[in-house]
Amino acid sequence: MGKLIISVAPVSAADTRVIPAEVAMEAVASARAGAALVHLHVRDQTGKLTPDVSDFEDTIKRIRAGSDIILQASSGGISNMNMEQRCAPLLKCPLVEMTSLNGGSVNLGDAVYPNSLPDIRYCAQLAVEKAIVPEYEVFEVGMINAICELEPELKLSRPLLINTVFGHRGTMPATIDALVHFRHFIPKGALWGVTHFGRRDFSFIAAAVGMGADLVRIGFEDSKFLNATERAESNVQLVEKLVAITRGMDREIATPDEARQILNIRPKR
């Protein structure tokens, strides 16, 4: 098994204070603890998703000043924005190296998260044009098929990175059976990862590490729990625990530069 890429998503959707300097500090500290990639939505300082990239750009400039961690901008989240607005950081922020792109529409709790095929195609094509590497987030097996059907049409960057997301109410549960099922559908030659939303322990993530996952996402966006009862005070604690689990299973952690090589990310000038 190769080295594990740790992705940190430091901001919860419930946060109402999202200050660039504070988010950057969390990201830089997480990089020092072992994270190779930081996943960020474009939010204003009250936590609301927005097409205005001012605070986002301030945040990633601060991160880059303190770390070489890979900068990933989300093109998703529950909002009323259209796909062009959701893709604003791909167009306006030259430091962005990756984007998360959802593979289809899905129920997330009581909300409907729309991602039509034309929207997926638009974002994927924009990523190709801007030399930005997508991380395809999938909540159901059919979404993997949708991405594979787009690949020859758009000449997507290789290798494909498919992040399987578990634990949201209304989607696939975070069980070992579901993980094995999803893993079976990852296309040959593709990289795969996991995100466990609502996590209360690390058993599911540990299983994915043991099965050879190329990437694991951790952070306050998905869960603040260190264990069944204790909440982390910072994202660093979550990264440190994942690092310890991974090394305890005799796997190594990828540095940002090693992750760029694994993901075939071109250097930003």
C-alpha cells in the first residue's frame, strides 16, 4: 500500500465565525501535524456560503504563506447558488490546486443537494481548462458510473480521485459492508478515499486505511469527535489521531509534495 494522503476540512457548516486568519492558523497547524491537503468552502465571516471569494482568497493566501499544503476549493454545499457561482474560486483564485466535485444529486438529511449532469460537466470542464485536479465526492454507487462516463468526453485528469462519503442521513451508512460495496466499484487505476460524516469513533476510518484507501478526510466539517464522548478542541487533534492510527498500521503519511505527485497536480506558478 502507498502513502496515505490526509485531507483536513477545518470549518463546520454550523460555524458562524469563519475568520481568515483563524482558519489559516488551523490549516497550517494541521499541515504540521500531517495533513497534506486542506478542503475549504467559500464562506463569508458569518459562515454563509457565498460566490464572493474575498475572504476565501485572504484565507488561502495566509495558508500558503505558512505552509505548502495543497489548497482545495469546494464547488459544493447546500445553498441557492448556481454552478457558476459555486465554481467562483476556480475562476478567480490562482492558488487553488484542487476542487471537490460532487458526482450527482442526493438527499442530505432534509435538504436536497442538486448536482445535475450539466452542472457536473461544467465544473469538470472548467477544472480541466484551469489545470485544477478534481476530487469526485460520491454518495451513491451510481455517481461513480456518472464520473466514468464523463471521463472520455472531457479528458479528465488522471488518476481519477474518488472520495466516497458515508454517514449523512439519507445516504449510505458508515458500515464496513457499505465500504466494501463501494470499494468494489472504484474503477481500475483510480485513487479512492473516504469521508465519514457524523463520526463518533475512528473504527470506520481505520478499516478504510487498512483496505488501502489513498486519502482520508478528517476535520470539523465532518465531525469534532475524538471518541464517543470527547470533542476535539482543534482540527490538529483529529489529524494527530489519524496519523497515529495510520502509522500503527504500518502505513506512511504523504507530505504535500508527495501528495501532489500521487494526484498528478501541476505546480502553480
